[in-house]
Amino acid sequence: MPQPAAPQDAAAETPPRPPVVVKKYANRRLYNTETSSYVTLEDLAGMVRQKRDFTVSDAKTGEDITRSVLTQIIVEEESKGQNLLPIPFLRQLIGLYGDSLQAVVPRYLEATMGTFARQQEGMRRAAQDAVGSAIGFNAFSSFEEMGKQNLAMLERAMSLFTPFPRAGGTAGPAAHPVDETQVLREEVARLRGELERLKGGAG
């Protein structure tokens, strides 16, 4: 007797959608090739929020300019008063260009922001559950405090890489060379400990 076919994984049946290809023309206009229509930076920001992946290329040269366009979106959002990037963070980030640890920063920031995003999603779900309950206000207060702790932790992570002197340090070459690799290991271990503590507090 033939065995019934095993059910296929739903995820396997629905392959991921390919990124939308957006072309930027010399007149600075952005053209969405999927919808055959011109779009704005605000439209692209909406696609990011909807988790719809896209790439942007120069219509004439074919060069991938996705990074610069995403940066433009951030600048536009900041100009509207959506200030997510603290000034000390921006100064530290600028100072890292050309630094010896520059190659490490993108992977470190990506991992840190990934952890932050996962925590924020859990906080949103808990906040929705708390709506209408007697402890709603207290719950939101706790979530706000956790968000502040996350941002503070991210700033401390950035300060690890900053080429400027740390608090209590001196400008110029240090009298006793610091093992940057060991400092990085210690900071990562400390950040992991804080993440575990925050996860425990959210549970």
C-alpha cells in the first residue's frame, strides 16, 4: 500500500519574493520597475517598513546605489523631526571612517540592531496585551525604560570603537598600549550579559 505523501513545508511552497528593482535617473527621479511607476523616498521608506526588499541602481551606469539612497531616507526622516540618532552617536560614527576598526563596525552594528529589533518586537506584543488592562500604564512605563536601556547599550557599543579618548583617558598615544581585541571581547561579554538580563526582565 503506497504511503501518503508527506505534507510540504508551507515556507518551501512560497519562495521569497525577489527584491524590487528601482532605477534612479539623471533627473533624480526614482522608477519602480515592478509597478512601472515613479516613486519618492517616502514611498521607499514605506517599503522598508513593510519589509519589502528593494535595490536601487543608476539607470545610466547600472551602479548599485542602494546604500546612498537608504542614507538619504534617513536624512529625510531626521529632517522631519524623527530624531532617532543621538548627536554623540553620529559623532562617533563619523570618527570611525578610516579607523583601524572600521571593517568590524558594520557586522557589529548589524548584530546589535538585530538583537534590538527582536527585543522591540517582543515589547510591542506585550504592550498590545497590556492595552485595556489595569496595569497598562505601568507596563508601558516598563517598556519605555527597557527601550532607553537598549539605546544606552547601543551607544556604549559604539563608544567601544570610537577613536576619541574615553572618559578618564588622555589624548594622543597611550602610555600603556591597550589590547583592543581583549577590550572588544570584554565589551561583547558585558553586552551579552545585559541582553540576557533584559530578556529575563521582559519574560
